[in-house]
Amino acid sequence: MLSVVQRVKSARVEVDGQITGQIEHGLLALVCAEQGDREAEADKLLAKLLKLRIFQDEAGKMNRSLQDVGGGLLVVSQFTLAADTKGGNRPSFTGAAAPAEGQRLYDYFVAQARACHPVVQTGIFAADMQVHLVNDGPVTIPVRIAPQA
């Protein structure tokens, strides 16, 4: 699974002018399931995001995790993270999981996140979403969990 994680002061997702998810201080996680991904990859990605030490400690060092600071987690599905741009100028998305499997893994990821973190908000899978954020830092980090053979 792929994710691009942004440390934010605030973030929200809107669909058709309605807010579907909103957090204050925390992480915006754009998430994409790839072909071959299973629940194991979703679990590893979630564990990584919750423990990723990218929040400042008292000395100003990135040494604290989302769990340490009690921040919110806004999870947004984004199949375009699987874009292959090697050939030509039009990206290919064949590496992304099929829509039904992508949604199943996204829903699983969100359910697991809600089971172990107090503040989890989301967008809507496959919707035309507008994502608003105030990036803190800015800190933006790609995370990839490859399927195990």
C-alpha cells in the first residue's frame, strides 16, 4: 500500500460542498491500495503512520508520533498515488488495485484505524473530493508497504 502523509495544522475533505471529514492538528494520509495488497499491508501501513515520528518534541526535533501528540488522522483514498509515469505523458494506473478491492482495503484500513486511534475522519472512496489543508512545516512524506511474497 502507498501513502503520502502530510503533517497538518488542520485539514478537511469536502464532497459536493459538504464536509465529510475534518481534523485539527494531526496527519492527512492519502492512501492507495495496489495490486497484490492484502490486510497485512494495510495493518503495517497503519502501524507505520501512527508511530511515524514527525512531530516536534520540546527540543524542536521531529521525535514524536501521532499517537504521542494525540492528533487527528484524516484518511483520503487516492488511487492516483499508483501512477506510472515512465511511458509518455499520460500516467497509467494499472498498478492500483481494482476498484472493488481498493475500496475493501480502504474500508478495512479505516476500520482498523478507528479501532486503535481516537480521532479518525475520512473522505468518501471514489468521490470527487476537495481536500483543504494547512501543511505544518511543511512535512510531507511518502510511505510504501510492499506486499510480502
